[in-house]
Amino acid sequence: MEDKNLDKEDKANIEESIVKIIIDLINKVIEEADVKLKDIEFIGIASPGTISNNKIQQATNLGLKDFDLISKLQKYINLPMQIKNDAKCAALAEKNYGSMKKYDDCIFLCLGTGIGGAAFLKGELLEPKRFSGFEFGHMIINKNGKECSCGKKGCFETYSSIRAFKKNVADALGIADDFSGQYLRENLLDLNNIEIKKVVEEFVENLCIGISNLIDIFEPEIVVLGGSFSHYEKNHPVYQMLLDKINELQSRFNKVAPPKIELAKLKNNAGIIGATIKI
């Protein structure tokens, strides 16, 4: 099934657009799978933002606040539904079926429009009492840095999200940043171009700062990188540069047992898979 991108009209009526898109997708899945609505036991939804009590409390990148998506959807499809933070969903999928399956202490980072994540200790997903938590993308890595959509300055995701990376590459090339992540990976990251090399090095350095902080706090056995970044295969120069830089940083502190750094096995499907895992 193809991804659905929001156009200007969708963004202007964001809540109604999201409900319509999801209902249309559910109906399309039912039709393509040739099943009846009554045969579906449960619907899981992965959403960006802060999730609490089965509601989207806030999703700054989408402009949502106090959005009861489940209630709106159930007006059209009366089935049990669960909504969880998309990064947590992807992490659950990777823990149950993907790159983190064999490990107990894990960090998952979802790099895309923003940066989300999750932590597992002794095999259990860490969850705060009130909200979805573990907003790794909003830890500050530069106290006098760029302003983030959350209102703070210097957040991790303003420097190391794929959206930020695309914008910086576009600025260096003097082009619009409306290209896809795949086009970025395959066509624009020419390290022989001095300006592009500077952008890549800065992106990798900032990404390593965030990852290194998380490693020192949680002492994981493995750090898994998901979201759009999971498509940077092991032979990609950006991924190799990242591994070299992290190994350099960790060799100064965690010399005995540095964690493994791996890509998400389930790629961008992780969030969809994890949304149906009940916790």
C-alpha cells in the first residue's frame, strides 16, 4: 500500500484529514484482504507525539493538541482500538521480531521527521505513568542552538532528524528540500563535494552526541536505528561514518563492553507492526 502524504488542504484541516485518511486506509485494507469488518478483533494505531489515556495529548510536528482520535474513528468503525506513540510501536516490533529480539537492555531511535525512541531494561519497555515519555529527540545537545518546534532551543531532533538533514543538504546545494529520503540517500550525498561533506560530518557528529548520551545513561547491549535512517544500509558511507565516530567516542569511556549499533530489521514497517502489539 502506498504512503499518503498530507497536502496543503489536508494540513489546514488536519484533524478531519487524519480521520478520513485512516478510515479510507482501513476500508482499503479490508477490501484487499477480502475480510469482513466483523472478523477484525482489534485496530492498532501508531502516532507521533505524546500519547496518554489512548489520546494524542500533543503532536507538535502535526499541530495537534488534545486530539481524541480513537473516539472520532469509532464513530465510523466501532471496533476496539489502541493508539501508541509511533516510535514506541516501532521499538516493540523490533524487540519482538527484529534487531533487538535477542537482547534485554536496548535503545531504539526512530529518525525521521523528528526523533522518537524507546528504552528496554531487563526485557521490559520502560513507560512513565502519565505520558508516553522517552522523548529522546527533545534532549538538548546545544544550549544556544536552533529553536525546535517544541519551543526549546538546541533539541537533538533539530540537528539529527532526517528532516533536518534534508534541509541542510538542500541549503548546501541551493535547491528546494522537497525530495524524498531515497533520493537524498542515492543521489545527493556526494562526499567529494566539500559542502556536502561538511553537512554530512555535522549531521553524524550531532547524531553521535545524542547516541553517546543515551548509551552512557542506559548502558544498553544494543542501539537500533529505525525510521528513515534504517534504509542507510551498512555499505552506505554515512552509516560507516556514523559507526566510526560512535566507536571513537565509546572507546574513550565504555572500553569493556560497548553496545552494538544496528539498523532496524523491519525498516519503516516496524511502526505498523508494533501498533498491534498489546502492552
